[in-house]
Amino acid sequence: MRDLWKTYLKDAHAVVWVLDAVRWATDAEVVDGACTAYRDSILSTLFTFVGDAAERGQPLVIVVSKVDALGPDVKASHGFPQDQVHARGVLEHVRSTIQKRCASFVKENAQRGLPEPQIVFVCASAVTGEGIADAMRNVYSLAQR
């Protein structure tokens, strides 16, 4: 599936990246050729195309999904405070983690003259509908630029 991304991404007006809030908070185990933890897998996959998207001027909307499933029964992983296992806490952790990685990425690729990627972060729940309209407004607004 990932091999198809490059075919479609070059013509996109914006990129929507959806990640699972519960899996992020718990840093769930994954079966990925390069990574075994959810956060590492997300970051390595995301940053395989961030530079190309930035070069094309494509904004990125990161949707932190399944925020309705966060709560006291979700046990946070090492490095994630248990008292932050709620929508705003996970969103801020995702934002902080990706922005730090983005700053490193831009610094590492300074010789290529890449513009800094435009990234917007939103929370959403398909179950409750929370944040869906906001996410779509962001996609529409950014794609119009």
C-alpha cells in the first residue's frame, strides 16, 4: 500500500495523516519491518514523504483519532504521563513530538533548501463526530492556498 502513496501524493493539494490516540499513548507494539513501537513506526513512515510534500507546498493535517477511547483504563507507556491520557494531552504530545522531529528534519536537510513543512494538528472521533468538521475545514482551507 505504501508504494502507491508516491503515485497519488504528487497531485494532492493537502495530505491527511490519521493516527490512533490510544496506540500513541500506549506506544502499542506493531509489526513493521523497521520498527516495533507505534510512535517510531508513525514517525519513520511520516517522514519518508514530509520533505517531498514540503517541497511541493502541500500542507499536512494530522488527525489524532479515537480520542473518545481515551480514559483512565488506558495505561500510558513509558515516557507518556498517565495524567495526560486525554484528548488534549495526546494531541499536545503528538504535536510536540512531531514538531521536534520536523525541526531536526529541516536542519538535516538545510542544504536541499527545503521549506519548513506546514502542519496542522486536530483531534477527532468517528464515534462521537468530535473534531471531524474541524479537520475537514482545515483540509479545505489549507488546500485552497
